Amino acid sequence: MEYYISIVIFLFGIITWIPFLKTPYCQDLSSHTYYAGQVIRKKITLFKDVPSYGIGHFLHLILIQLFFGKDNKYYNRFMCLWCSFSAFIVYWVIYNLFGLTAAIAGGILYALYIVNPRIDGNWGPFETIMNLPLLASILLLQQASKTDSLLLVALSGMIFGYTILIKQTAVLYFPGYILMVLGSNISSSACYVFGGSFFLVNLIPIIYYWINGIFWEYMASNWLVMLPSAINPKKYNKYYPKLWVRGEKNKEIKKQVILKNSISLLPVIFLTVITFITLIAASDLSLIYLGLTICTIASTWMIFMRGTLFPHYWLNMVPWLIIMASFSLSKIISDLATWPSLNVLQLSIIVTAFSLFTFSIYTDWKYYIPHKDPYGFIRKFNGDTFTQSNYITPIKIAEYIKQTTNSEDKILVCGWTPYIVLYSDRDSFTPNAFLYAEDYLELYSKSNPNQLDFLNQIYKFKKFKIIKDQENPFKTDFPKLIIFSDGKGNISDFEKLTNMYYSKEEQLGGYPMFRADEELSTLMAAFENGNNKSIQKTKNIDSNENELSSNPYPQDWDSALKISKQLLAKDPYNIEHLLTLGECLIGTRNYGLLFRFYNRLIENKMVSTTSRLGLLAKLGEAIVTRTNSKRQKRSSVIFSSLNPRIRWY
């Protein structure tokens, strides 16, 4: 019968995921999906071009994208099966530990908790992916204990090693797993087999990246980046890019965040504590239970690493809390059969557990109801403003970028809005696509930047530089669009970095957007010292091609405009040349460039006060001319509609 029940648990896991099948990518996952696509198209190499955490999770995304594309519905289906199978494995792990009743309760609770939106369970973060191999490793150890098979121990170690490739924090579980291996009473060499298998799996990517010359980059991204922030975030987070330590909580709000994220888990936390007390009181804390206890403590520590307290960190606790809580829950269920003979302590535990479960259901039931709106759960939990600014608006901006740029154009997004880069189908100008404006400016102000250069400040080796320098893309090119998605940043700083002028575009959803203005840069080049990338168009003009000498009396506005630009290049501060250029721009009806050029000169006080007054007068003339032109055009359209046979000139 227990086999049929395990299938029911698997199906129940699928049912709990159904409400979330339309859930859009979260921000973390959309950034991972973008990088996976870049790897597939051979635009970047992980660890060499972009520092990344675990290679394991990217392998999942790369395979899904290779076969199905980047549509999030395929990833959600994958996660539905992944989490359901995890619930299936939890059932068998608990069955081997505490029996059928505990296994049923544990399987049901796991299927519900692992998708809980309160702790970000409904979008498939690293922590959710980790749970399946962690649990599978325990199940293999249990089977190895029954059959005395070192092969199963080796498989268990390899699967545990793969968990560390998904996210390195899983290494904190290693002491707990060693205790479980010892408690399984398999063989005196079982620990060596488990440890060797675990090490072998992690050695494979090390050898691969060593052969490809990316050994130190791989080691730095996987371990050296993680350790300082995990060990002492107060001391070391100041060295990290600001975006990497975003969400770092201060003491004032830490308690609120911890309580908010823990509300759903309060029942199983309570039952886990009761389990520990019961096992200790009964002197039944075997090596296996002690190993599970250490894993529970390690998963709790993971929440507080880095000081950011993101909700999905609580997912680390779910499998361990469920396993331990299922023991007490099965005891409660069996005690209910003898209701009249219960003592005060038993009644207190039952009433408290029932109250906590009732409260948890009351606070979270609404998140499990299916929505036609894919953003329904996000709206309920985070509100309309958050949903609009972090999900809907970035997709609109991405669509706008796709319509107004060429496929080869590159963009730069300043802020944590991966949706813009992912859905615009445009490459990020820099390999590291998601940083704050201040991070970009600090990093790329160096001649040979590297995103992990801060590690050289933390690990102060005298004769060894951990991270090698990279080429600076801003030295040879510039992004077509710059978007400040976090609402901060000054475009003038990027103009200095790129030696290119930018003009403001539409501000969608409060996100300032600037487009590289090569026409303006060409005109402004006359006022610069020669660094501007567009000045090449005005430098080294062949005297034989000089329109001034060949055509001193132009017959059309385009020819006049060419001549006026040459005059400006020779003497940019001559007010007559500036006004002549303005007249030519009015003649060619290029009002936008005229306004942008004159406004720059006036705002930056690049010409004298008298000249600025002359420019303002010319701007007024341009506005009047443009207004009259629009009126004439409108009148012509009206007259033509009245009598289409008459042509109005």
C-alpha cells in the first residue's frame, strides 16, 4: 500500500504546483535565463566573462533552453515535476525513519511548503533545486544500509556532490551527512567512499576549467566570492558591488523580516523543537538523528549568511523541518486515537500545533488559489505597485527597445531589472549585465576592469593577484541605450565614460532612458578635446572634398548644412557659425537636433552670455517655424479632405 501512497504524494505535488504554472520568471531566474541564452549562443563563457555561483543550476537552464526555448512555462513545468518528485522522495525518507503515518504527513506538508509564495517557493530558486539531490542522497544511504552496498554509498556521495555544484552552501551539510553515513552501519570504509565520490564530482568541473584556462576564475566565483560575505557580512559587504549586497537588512527591520518570512513555517518549527526534546529525553538521538539535527542547524544558519534575509533562504529549512516535524506529527495523530487518556502536556502540544497550523492556513490559503492573471500571486503578496514596477513595466520597456533598436545594438541596464535585457532580445553592452550605475562607473573607470577585482582587496596576497584584468568595452564602443531601472544615476557620468552624448527618450514607468545621439556628438565634438568617438567624422577633412571651396553658394539646405558643420568645426565659438547651423537645421526641419544641440550649449554654459541669448532667439524662431509648419500641414489635410480633386500647395 505504501507504494501506491507514494504515487498519490507525487500527484499531490503536481496539484500544488498547478496554481503557479503561469507564474512569470522572478528577477533572479530571469537573469540566470539571460546568461544561459548567452552561453548557448557562445556570446559569453561562464566564470571567464561573468562571475557565477553554481554551475549546476545553469546546466538545468541551459538544457531546458536548448530543447524548449526561454519561455518560462517550460521551466515551470520542469519545476512542477522536480518538486513533486522531491515530495515523493521525502515520503520514502520519512517512511524509513518514522513509519507510514509520518511519511504521509511529511509528504503532504513538503508538497505544500516547497511552493509557498511567502518564501518564494513558487518560482524555483536555487534552494528548491537543491532539495531533490539532498533528499535523494539520504534515501540512497538508507537503501545502502539495508543492502550493505558501497555502490549506493558512492552514488549517494556523487549526488550530494552535485548539490554543491548547484549552490556551494550545501557544503555546510557535509558534517551532517558524514554522521548519517556512520549511523547507517554499512562499512568502515563507507565514509571514505562517500567523501571520495563527493570530491570526484566537484573535481570534474575544476579539471574542465583548468584545461580551458579558467581555473582561478572558477574557484574565485564559486568559493572566494561567497566566503567573506557569509562569514562576516558587516566587515566585507562594503567591498562587494552594491547590487550584490542589495537588500542587506539593518537591525531595525531584521526582526520584522524574520517574522514575516517565518509565519508559514511556525507549525513545523514548533513540531521540530518537540521532536528534538522527545529524542533527547528518550536518549534516542542516534547518529542519523544527530546528522539530521546538524543539517537543520546548518539550513538555519544559511538564512543569516550575507545579512540579506531574502525569503527564498527559508526554503533551505523546509526538508529538514518537515523530516523532523513529521515524527511529532505522527505522535500527535496516534495520540488522538487515545483522546480520553491524554495528559496536560500532550493536550498542550496538540492545541498549540493545531493553533499554529490554523493560523498558517489562515494567512496563506489565498496564495494557493489559481489565477488567470499570471501576476495574481505577486499582486496579492507584494501589491500592485511592486508588480507594476518590477514585472509589467520592464516587459513594456523591453518591447519598446525591441521595436526601436536593431538586433545588433547593445544596451546597458543600470539596476536590478533583468526582465529588460531578457525580453528585449538585445545583448547587454557589458558581459556582467546587471549592476547599479555606481557599480558600472566604479568598475569601468579602470583601464582593465574585472568584476571580482574587489577580492584582491579582501585576500591580500603579496605576490599573487587572484583576478586577472579584462578589456574595457567602453574604450572601443558605447551602448546604444542606457536605462536607469533603479531610478538612480547621472547620464553625464556615462557620457564622460563613453565619450558619447546621449539624448533622453520616453520615460516609461519612471525609468529614465537615454539613447546614444551620434548627430549631437558630431556637433559637440567641435567643443571637445578630440576624445569624442564622433569627432572622427569632422577630423582630417580632405581639402579636395571641402564643400566650402567647391560649392561656396549652395543651392539646397542639405548642402548648406554640410558647409555650416565645416564652419562650426573650424571655429565653434563663432556665434555667426552657430546661428548659420541653426538656420540650416530649421531649413532641413531637423528641429530635434537643433533643440538638443543649443540646449546643451546653453545648459553647460559652453558659449558666452551674448551667444546664449542669440541661441535662445534662434530656438524661439525654430519653435514658431515648426508650429506654423504643423498648422499649414493640418490645413492642407483638411482642404484636401473637402475636395480631393484639388491639390493645395
